[in-house]
Amino acid sequence: MGLIPKLSSGQVLVRTTAFAITAGARAGLQGSASYAGAAETDVVMQATGIGEVLESTNTQFPLASMVLRQTGWQENAALNNL
């Protein structure tokens, strides 16, 4: 299991179940110039993901809700501005 971020007010903790591997991300992984940029060590690759809310400080997103947001290539994400 990945690191679990601490939540601030209004955030939700999401466990990513799937994320997009786009053409731009693939190009970045291959070292080509792309809108996604090249992969960097210890920097989360950006991606749209689907995940389940594990913890919430936002009343609009109760536990077990499913969300589609920018989760990045990571198992757990603390998301703002949903």
C-alpha cells in the first residue's frame, strides 16, 4: 500500500483503482517532448483516474463514493476542489 496523505479541510482521500495512460504520458516515458513532460524521480505523473473515497472532509463526497479526477499515477491521492 502506498503512502496515505493527511487531509486538510475540504479534501478527500481517494484510492485510485484505474488511471489513464495517455499518448502524452507514453511519449514522456520514452523521453520525447510532450504536454505531459518527461518522467521525473519522486514526482507523481499526472493522469486522470477513477477511485473510491476512503476518507472525506467534504460533505459532498461521502465514504465509498466513486470519483473521476486528476489522481496521478499513485495509489492514494488527497484531492482538492472537487
